Amino acid sequence: MDITRDDLVGFALGALDVEETGRISQAVAADPELAKELKEVERHLRLHDEAPSLTPQPALWESIRDRLDEAPAAPPSLLRRFWMPLAAAALVALAFFLPRGEAPGLRPVHGELARAADGSYTATDVARVLLMPAGITVTVDAGTTFDLESPERLALRAGRLFLDVPPEGRGFAVVAGELVAVTTGTAFLVERGERTCVWTESGHVRCTWRERERAVGPGEVFVVSGEPPNPPGSSPRAWFRRPSLEAEVVDAWTVRIVIRNGMPDPVAVAPPTGGEALFFASYAGHDVPLAPDDFAPSMLAPGATRSFHLRLPRPLPDGEALVVSYPAGAVRAEATR
């Protein structure tokens, strides 16, 4: 007896009639391989149940109703036998490829994007998304707003993006005002704000601006306006490999420092050079190094934190602000006693 995967999907969903259910139940009991396949189907359905729910546009349901009204009637047994399992399988597939609240083609990987009524996206913290079908990875800096105009075109309203574009994404364009950057399959940064620029890490980007055209090669920066970028490292990717820092004054002699990785990738926690201190504190007109006694260089996974209780070399006066900096990440934090 031939049992298809669609039969198993319909069986697992309880979408078949009594006769079909009994037939498949007997087949599964007699065939270990079929039973194994049924378990795999049930696992996928559980993933579907755990996935965020979809919110289709009203026009979609209206279109479906119109087509159903126009379709010729079919015997209920045929509808149950063939169409219901297929429809169930289609819904499972949609659940995997269309996350809730996101447009087709944009799949969140790390962090969250807020979507406005006009369709634009804004990252409240550093986020990462995957653009399909080309598999383009976009890392979005905090506060960045953009529009995904099509699978081949992204409009950057404000902020900073880093794109990893595979060969399949050749021709993808990022628009930042009058600047248009078209990639041939590369890794590059685009920024728009006080400074507008393209910084290529690898490969080539073809930039056009005010009827001018320029090819930006590996390691090159094309600045349209503002000062050249000065990130905490030699690569544009370094913008997205910096942790955040918090400081809390425990008492006049002690400060608690928390370093957190909110980035999509692991972040190294180590001094910029072998002999430099991990942190520096500025207060009462002094700049002093802060080096934990038991510190060893380590990697912070995304979302992970490390905390340090460090003794100050001189007491912090009442009401004095203490500024702690982490040179390797070019980040600072302030606390007041």
C-alpha cells in the first residue's frame, strides 16, 4: 500500500477521514521506516506550532475566497484525500520561511527590528537579518532605519549596515540618499548620517553619486560627505564587534564593571596590546589603569556578560563622576558616587 508524505502530514494533523486514518495507522504499525518518517513529520509540525503565528493581509484571504467561489465542486472525499494534506504541508512550509511581522525575503537572525506603518525597519539594538533568496547577511547598527524595497534593493534612511553578499547576490543595491552602491558579491559597510560613505572589506562595490561612478575595492573607503570613518579596528566589521559597558560605584574605593556582548558574533575581551590595562578610569582629574588580578583573555558569546569588582588607586570623592573606558571596544560608561 502506497503511503506518501502528504498522507502522513494529513494523518498527523487529523485532517483525513476515518477510513484513511485507519489505513495509514495500520501501515505505520507494520512498517518501521514509515513510522520513522511519521515521527519526522510530527517533529516538523511541532516546530510549526512553536513558530510565531502569521498575520496575512486581508487581501490574501479575499483572493482565496474568490478563487474557491469560482472553483468547481469536488467530492468531499477527494478534497480530504488530496487537498487537505497538501494545504497542511504548505502551511508548515510557510511557517518556516515567513517569520511573524516580517516581509517575505527578510528573516531575523539576531536581535529585533521594529516595523513602522510605512514598512520601514528600525533596529533598537544591533541586529542581524538574512535577505532571501540570495542569502545576503545584513548586520544592522542600533538606531538604523531602512526599507527593503525589493529582494534586490535596500534603501538606507539613516544609520549603518554591514553586508556579507555571496556570489548569488551579485547586483544587490544599497541606496543611501543620492549614493547607490551595487555589489558584485562582497563584504562592505554603508553609512548614512553625519557621514555618508561606503567601506569595502573584500570584493568590489560599484558606487554612483551625482552622475559620477567609482569602483571601491578591498580596504578602500568612498566618502561622499563628512569625515572618514574611524572605527575601533582596521576593518568596517569592527563596528559590530564591540561590547557594551556598565559601571557602578560600590564605595569610595570600589567600582563594579559589567561588560556585555550584545553583538551577533562572539567578542574578544582582552587589552588592545599585551601590556595595556583592560580598563581605564577617569575621575578627579586623574586617568588611572584598572587591571583585574585574575583576568585572562576570553571570548564573550552573544548575550553573555562578565563583571569585575576593581579597587581604585585613590578614593572617589562624593558627587564625583567616574568614567570607565574599555579601549579595545572603544566604549565608555559613567557612574557617580
